[in-house]
Amino acid sequence: MEYLDTAFAQLAFAWKLCAYAEDGNIDLDELDQAITFEEGGMVFVLPDRIFDSYDDLVLACQNNLGVAFGAAAIALNRSREEFGIVLPDPIETERDQFVSLAYQIRNAFAHDIAEPRWNMNQARYFRMYEFDGIRLDLNGIKNQQRFGYEDIGGPNVLFAMKDYFIGIVT
């Protein structure tokens, strides 16, 4: 659970940065300049003009948001593992539903963070999930279907799941 807050702060930052870019608020000429990092005996230079257009910057921010979302989902699932909360079979309680959903979201990103897909290969995960005001139906999801935020009711649901998790372990 040590990295859970950091992962969700990174997700919030990526979301803000993406919105800022989508609204046209980043000066591409100012941002896209060469930068040199020197530490110890290492010198690393990032070139200028890595983006061909402002649209490329927006796409990079959208991709960054997806990666941050996946990292937060992975951190949430890892935190429940650290508390010794095992995957339930069968899924019965609200906590069981949270654990199973967190695991399935994590799976979508852990197998391919760049192009997340639902990796649901057991019948017990195709179900309605209801806990702590969260209600979503994964009955219509197909195994290997591309993950979409709308599948879970929006990216804000992951933040609500984090809050639920904190409530059950503290």
C-alpha cells in the first residue's frame, strides 16, 4: 500500500495534464526543446521536436493517462494482495466483489498496458458488481475485448474503488 497514494496522484496529474493539452493550453514550442540530464557519470540528452504537431502532444498525453490509469489499477490490486486479501471463489460479499473487480481491471492493463484488454477467462467474473455505491455490469464484456473507461462507468470509479479499499483495511 506504500505506493497507492503515489499511483493515484500520478493518475490525477496525468488526467489534469491531458485535459490541459486537449484544451490547447500547452505551448508546444516552449515544451518541446532539448533537455540534458546529468547525474553521476551519466549524460542523457532528449532531443527537441519529438512531436510533429500539437495533435501528437495530445495523443501522448492521452496515452500517458492510460498508462497512469493502468499503473493505479495495478497498485490497487497489489495493495489488496499485500493485506492478504485473496481472490474469492465464489464471489459472495461486497468485499469479494471489490476484490474481483479490482483484479479484473488490473488484468486488463497488466497483460498490455499500451492496449488494455479484458482478460476474463473464468465465468465467475462475468457478473453484476455492487459495492459501496458502485454498480456495474460486466456480463456483456467479451474476453479480450478492448478495455474502455465506459465499461466500468468512467475513470472516476477507480478512485471510488481506492476509497472503498482504504475503508476496509483501515
